[in-house]
Amino acid sequence: MKKVKILIAEDDPNMGMVLKEFLKAKGFDITHAVNGKDALDKFNAEPFDFCMLDVMMPIKDGFTLAQEIRKMDSNIPIIFLTAKSMKEDTIKGLKIGADDYITKPFNMEELILRINAILRRTQEKAEIQDKNNIKVGNYLFNYNQQILSINGTEMKLTSKETELLYILAINTFKTVERSTILNKIWGDDNYFNGRSMDVYIAKLRKYLKEDPKVEIMNVHSMGYKLLINE
């Protein structure tokens, strides 16, 4: 698995070293910048997944640095590290677009928990955004709005139709077992739910008939497979 790359901007050399070594030991890829300008140069030189910025730094403070980073990447997570505890600074940091704000001194394990919580949220957000633009042959499938569209024609799907198409679409060319679908969507793989699922499969096939390349294939005694034939 690819390591998460974190840019730390911290002018205190001791704090910077402690953070760098601790987070490296936790499996992160760490780059340490000694001031705001150094951090911006490093940010411009290579891609990062996460930023931890001290507020009070020489040459360029953390708030200014965050604003400049946000102009280049509006989604990258940012945590402010500061000795300040003034409410005004917290509000300013959050208005700039910080994901969190932690006051020194802080517990290192708490910092890890906060980083991981933010990474989970950003991953979930990215997944949700991906769900808005799923290609199924010539169709466009918007999971969140429950809409399947082709050539300007939109079809509003039910919740179960949406979940069923989604599980097939993310496993295109792979067989999805009946029991997997039934347990995930219906909550039970009994006979009656299985008959219900067959009805929904027939509905999806009807919706997808405008593109002859798209096929929901029965895999005998196993389940279903979504195919995009060339």
C-alpha cells in the first residue's frame, strides 16, 4: 500500500524532529520544512497527501502558507499545530479551510487518531465523488442522485435498483455471488429475497437495453456479472 505523504512545516527543530521520527515509525512518508517559505517550495516540488502546519513561523506564517496551498489544492487535508489557544486563531484557521487544529503540547497518539480520522473522511468524500460519475458502457450512473442517464434521457432508480447496479458496476467483468448481493442489499439470502432480486435484475436489464454492449449475465449457480462487450 502506498504510504501517505505528509508535509510538516515546523520551525522548532526539536519538535520537527520528534514529529518526523514518530510519524515515520507509524508508517507515514514525512518531509520536514523549517519555515513557511521552505514548506511552500517543497509543496510545489512534489505531491503530498496531507499537511501539518505550525502557525507561528518565520518568513511565512502557517495561515498564509495554508491559504497559498489551498489555492493550488482545495482538497488536501491540513492540520494546524500551534502553541496558541486563542479562540480567534482557531476560528481563523478553520475559516481558511483547516481540517483540524491542535494546540501544543499535545499527545502524539491523539495526533495519530486525528490524522487517521481526517484521512478516513477524505477517502469517503473521494469515494462519494467517484460515485457521481460511474460509466456503464454509454450510460452515466450517478449513485448519490440515483440517476441512470444516456443520450440526455434520465431514469430515476429506486434505492434497491441503485445499490444493485452499483455493486455490479464496481465489479464489472467479475462474478458477484447471489448470496453476496442478497446479504448486502436485502440483509438475508433466503428464497423470497432471491426471487425479489431476480425481478430487480430484470428491471436493470430493461433500463440498460439502449446500449447493446451492456449485458448483465447470469453465471449459473453462482450469481451475476456485468459485461461491457466491445
